[in-house]
Amino acid sequence: MKETKGSFIKNFFEMEAAGGLLLMAAATLAVALANTPLEQYYNLLIETPVEIRIGNLEIAKPLLLWINDGLMAVFFFLIGLELKREFIEGELADKRNIILPGLGAIGGMLVPAIIYVYFNTGDPYAIQGWAIPAATDIAFALGVLSLLGSRIPSSVKIFLTSLAIFDDIGAILIIAFFYTSKVSLIALMVVVVCIGILVVMSTIRVESTSLYLFVGLVMWVSMLKSGVHATLAGVILAMFIPMESKSDPEHSPLKSMEHDLHSVVAFFILPLFAFANSGINFSGIDATQLFHGVTLGVALGLFLGKQVGVFGFCWLGIKCNLAKMPENMSWNALYGTAVLSGIGFTMALFIGSLSFEQTAAKLFDERLGIIIGSLASGALGYFILRASFCSDKPLPVSHVSG
């Protein structure tokens, strides 16, 4: 059945919000287990070795890395599908809707990175985490928004979602260019061949999604062996999934796959990722860890850098007549949304695992900073938006003339 644009957006927000609440629950459970006698079983679970071997081809990783490199590739595949749909017929198809969240995303990546670098200049290991506070966790953020009920206008949710989409694009580029290890040219050649096959399939308009997925699986394995982070295979594959069907104008292979994957990602993959990566033991924590450069850089980058960067760049864009304030938003609401974008949970944890995978102490500080920064951003953003929309006053309508 063909789904209207309005119902699609409504269902998207409802699922993202519900997934965000489950994400919170999974992270909370992991922290709880890591601070009880059950910690040893939690660690045994995520460190369980899992191996697949076909002839000389071997992939052997602990369960944690299968989640981070394997299941998260499915997450990035879904992001790629959403990006393609948004730019073809979604909110971002209209260039007027791109400018404001685009500016906000630039500020929201630049200022947090500067704050992080300020606290970690001179430490060659710590500086590797400069990109950790750069991205927004849309599921977590919309989960917080859902707590405010129906008084929040869709323009706020659309702006926050668009902002997060641009953040995801930035994070994808950062991973591709800055978190790639020593490259295997042979494996990379196989990746290039896979991309060439996808180009041909797209050109002749092959509609069988199973064929695309098979080529994508080969590309994922090759990328895993190449040194380029394997999750990028998901984004590349998504760009070639056909938007329209030649045989059935009412059917969209891309939308169908997006619909099928959304619940799997929201209710299984992301909560599992949060559970596997959030188990931080707080016993013995002291001021050294709280005020370490990594902890401060991540926490303040998310909490302070995001709100200053997003709101500041949006303010400049509106005042310079480069963009307009979204309908039914006030400056207070825009600021509250900017604060809420400081919830960087999933993507921050993911980039952190790439930054400090060989440095356990830095990984602890990074997770601590993510938890502090995300919780502070979520709490303050919630109260600002509640004051803006959930009082007895009518919804604020923006009248911005520039």
C-alpha cells in the first residue's frame, strides 16, 4: 500500500522515539551490569570469540567487534537509504530546507572538535578522539522529544532530524578519511570492482534487491580486509538501491528496504550496540578521570560545543538572510533543539571505539565523557523545550525578517 508523506514522517518519528527510549534502557542495563558482580559475565559475553572461515578466508573477531563492524554496517546502510530518499523526495529535496540544518551541522561539528582539541593538545593518543563529540544521536534525541508529547511541532522534529542527517554525512566522511588503517590494495581493488558492478546494475535498472545485497556483502568483506572501515560499505551500497520500480510504479525497492530495516535497526541493532559499548564500571573513579582531557573534551564538546556551534551558526545564517526560521519555532525552541543535539551517544561511542581501540584508559575516559555530555544535553534540552512548548501559552510562531 502506498504510504503518504505525512504518515511516513509520523511513523518515522514514532519509531525513532520508541527506539531512542529502548536505547536508553539498553545503555542503563549495561552500566548496571558493569557495576555489579555480574560484570564478569557481561565482559565474557561481549568478548566471546566468533569465527567464520571459508577456505583461506577467515574472519575472527570477538562478539563486540562483530556488532561494531558487522551489525553497524546495517545501521549505516539504513542511514544511506534515508539520505538518498531525503535528497530525492524528502525534506532535503527542497534546497531551502537544507541551508539552516546544514549550517547548524557545520557549527555542531566544528566547535565541539575545537573544544576537544583545546583540552588534548600535546597528547598524541588523546588527540585521536577529536571527532567523538561531532555527531548527534537522532534516536536518543527524538526519544527525549517524545517525552514532551504532542505539543512539539513537527518542524522541530524535522529540523533536528535534518541536522542529524548532515551530522551523519560529516561522521561518514570523517570515518572514511581519518579512521582508516593501513590499506590492502588487493582487497581495495575488489571493493572497486564491486562498486563498478553496482554502477552497471543501477544503470540497467536491476530491481532485485537480493543481488544488490550479495554484491554488498562481498564489498563489506573486502572492505573489512582492506583497512577502510567496513561500515562504509553499507552507505555505498545504499546509494545504488533503486528508488523506483520499472514494473510497478507504486512500489519503491528503496522505501521497502528502508521500511523493513527500520524496526530491526531501531529495536535490535542500536540497543544491542548500546548494550555492548556502554558497560562502564564506575568503581574507583576519581577526579583524575573526571578532569582528564579526554573526558572534559568529550563532555564539554557535546554539552557546550554542540549548543554554541549549532545555535551560533543558525543565528548567523538567519540574521544574514541565508536561511529562515522554521515554522512554529522561536529562538528559545531553536536553542533548546541545539542543546538537544549534544546527545551524541551512538555515533560518539562508535567513533570512540575507532579512536581508542588499543587504549583502554582513553576508552574509559571517552565513554565517561559521552555519558556526562549526553545526559546533561538531554536534561537541559528537555527543560528548555518544555518551557517553550508545554506551557499554557499558544505555540510560538516565528516572525523573522532577517
